[in-house]
Amino acid sequence: MNMAKALMIQGTMSNAGKSLLVAGLCRILKQDGYRVAPFKSQNMALNSYITRDGYEMGRAQVVQAEAAGILPDVRMNPILLKPTSDMGSQVIVNGEAVGNMTAREYFKRKTDFIPDIQRAYDSLAAENDVILIEGAGSPAEINLKRVDIVNMGMARMAKAPVLLVGDIDRGGVFAQLAGTMLLLEPWEQQMVKGLIVNKFRGDVSILEPGLRMIEEITRKPVVGTIPYLRVDIEDEDSLSERLGSVGRPGAVDLAVIRLPRISNFTDFDVFQMMPEVSLRYVSELRQLGNPDLILLPGTKSTLSDLRWLRQSGLEGAILKAAGRGIPVFGICGGYQMMGESISDPTGVEGGGTLRGMGLLPVHTVFAPEKTRTQAKGHFGKLEGTFASLSGMAVEGYEIHMGTTEVPPSENAAVVLSQRLECQAELPDGCARENLYGSYLHGIFDGEGIAAAIVRALMERKGLPLTGSAVDWKAYKEKQYDLLAEGVRAGMDMKRVYQILDDGVSSI
């Protein structure tokens, strides 16, 4: 059996740019005629995705798969950790939840998952020419190296040469690179075949002396100086710069409530490309102001985030805004919060029952089984500001624990005609006047939907009707090409291909 060549991108720290570099290299190799797939053995993320066969994986590998021109596959991310608190996570193996574990419990069991990682990797490698592997955090976490399965441990499993990436935008990039190499074992140092300086702004000629010096210090070549790339591509979870953004001035103001355990905030990315829109993430009462639309996102911990919403004063402010007729749209956990009650009889999130916001006449009951499915359908018969959405086609995915009961007399936000397990029409969510809720992630990405929402908000304010339809897929393809162009310009691709061909000697 022919196995793919492998190349691994590791970083000196979290947010050094590993995910985007892997995406950029995926697009470059695709452009150069290779069958290429991304891989990350263990990902910690609250932004997840459901594959067409109903498995859950991290969205970073979804982005990389899109850049490679292939469908997302759960084998690209066999272990996904979804934090439920500062000390624990839900552990997902091969796309299915196996339970919640504390950090200590997972650390003890981590090596148990090596066979799952190996099988997933080998299966992908048998179908592709190249596997681009992404590390996590830093390989120099000396307290974790003994049971590493995502950095040098993974590189060893895949026999993959490593390129080490440092982030010059944060400062101290030479110390990052030299310090990381210093803390690696001799065999790990041998795996590193090149260094990359990422997010550089300025004149490269001024940097050149430092590049030559770091090559002498580490005895590793610098194979790339990547410019700070301004591309509009999904980011990873809480490290995303988007979540701290106040948004550019726009004709309409959209406020996303930044819940402590916010998940799948990429649901709102489509609005950020629209010049008419100011999209803001709000985490304090004083930041809310008087938006034109309030968006309640998904969350990994609905009950605790609802308590936070209540304690912060934001719940009261949202209720007052809704009373004034301001539209409120909740997705997944945000939809659950908008109901009258949330019950957790089996202790999925610690147990108990909590009063909801009372905006929609629905009741949610958590259950241990997770709903995971892609879905298609159309908006139901909507009222209020977004009545024009009625009947428009929608497509996305569901990922939630438990079910929400909606009275038969209420309007469904969405009518689903195609899910993983059936083709019958099923109602999803609830809509009443200017209050809307749905479980469907990606609900705003469909053709013309974001534009229709913006036009409706502008019409409500008496502004001239603009907001052309957004071809979200074409836009993303253009961004992947721009990313590849920037990475190719800053990388010595001839040398990278040589490293890929040479591989590593037995370690």
C-alpha cells in the first residue's frame, strides 16, 4: 500500500498561525496537483462541525479540507476536546462523545487513544499523496511531553518532518524559536527541518540579519517569512481576534452576545463581509447599546452561560430590547435560553431546572444522546421584521444535547426536509413576531439570506435598500486563493518540497 508523504506544522505557542498555514499549504498543494488532506490528532475547540455522515470534528480541519478542495472527514480530527469548564472537557473520539473528563483524567487516559489516532491517520494516508499535520500549542510543553500525542509524538507516529512556526507580531520571535529548540530532546530537534517566521510586517531586508543569526543558533534553515495576511478565514475559538472586535461603523448594528462558553460563532461570519453591517461581540452590559439585531450564539454550557447572562445584567437588557421590538435570533444554545425552561434530569450539565428568558414558548430537556446531523430545508412562515425570509432555502447542521418542545400552535422557524436519518418534513425552532430561534448552525449562510436580513433591518430604519446577495462559497474560495498566494510568496516552496521528499530518518 502506498502511503502519503507527510509534513507537520508545529508552533512556538498557541495562535502562532499553524491552522492558517496548514490551510494555505493545503491550497498550494492542491493548486500544484497533489491529493492533499489535513490532519490534527487532537484538537481543543468549541467550534465544531458535523460531517455528512453525522460525525463531529473541529472546524479548523473543516477549513483546511475546504482549502484542499475535499469534503471534511472525521478522520482528519480523531480526538476533539470541547471544554465544559476551566478544568474539564467533553471528549469526542472518532466523531462521537465518549464522556466528560477532567484534565487530570484525560491526561491519564490520553495514550489509550493512540490506536484511534493511528488508524485514522493511516486510512487518510492510504488515500492521498500528502498529509499536512497540524500540531497544538507548543512542542516545548515539558510537563506534557511524556504522553504527547499531538506534537512530536504525532510527528514520530507519522514519520513527518516538522516546520516550526514563530509569531513575530507578538514580539520575541527569535527567543520563541531558539527557546523552543532548546527545550526539545535531541531526537525531537532532528525532526525539525525548518523554521518559519509568521505575521511579519515591514521590510524583510531589515529582518535578514536576525534570520541568519537564528539559523546559526538553532542550526535550522529559515524556510519562510510569511507576511501578515489580511484574509477573511475562520479563526479558532476564544483566541479569535474577531471576538474582541468592536466592528466597523455600518448602517445596521448587529450585537452578538459573547457567552463565556460561546461555540460556533462562525455562524455570523457571513455578516462581516457586508459593508452595511457593524458586527460586534458584547460581553458587558455597557457594551450592548441599542443594536438593530441581537444574536444569541451557541454554547457548550447552556445552563451556566444563562446564569452568567442573568448575573451580568445582559438578560434584562435583552428583554427590554425585545419589548421595544428589537429582533432577537438565537442559535442552538441561544435558542434554548430564549425558552421558558431548561431541564437537565440526567446531569448532562450538572442537573436541575432553570427558568429561561421567556421570549419563546418552548421547553428544553437535556438528554445524554447528542443530535448530530446535517440538514436542509426552508424557513417557515415568519412574522415581524424578517417575514421576507419565509420559504427561503436553508442548509446547515445540528449539534445539541436533548430536545426542545414547541406547542403545535406556534410557527416553526425552519422546516427541515432532509436530515441524516430521514427525508420527512420536520419543524425546527420557533418564531413569534420579532423573536426567532433555531438549532440549525449555518442558517445565515444560504444564498440571499444574510442580504435579506440586512435589507429588512435597513428598511425598518428607513434607509435606502441595499445589501446585494452574498455568494458565501465563492467568497471563501477567493479567500483561500489569497491565503495561498501570500504563503507561497513568503515561503521557499522549492525547499519545502525537498523537505517533504526527504522525510525523516528512523527516530
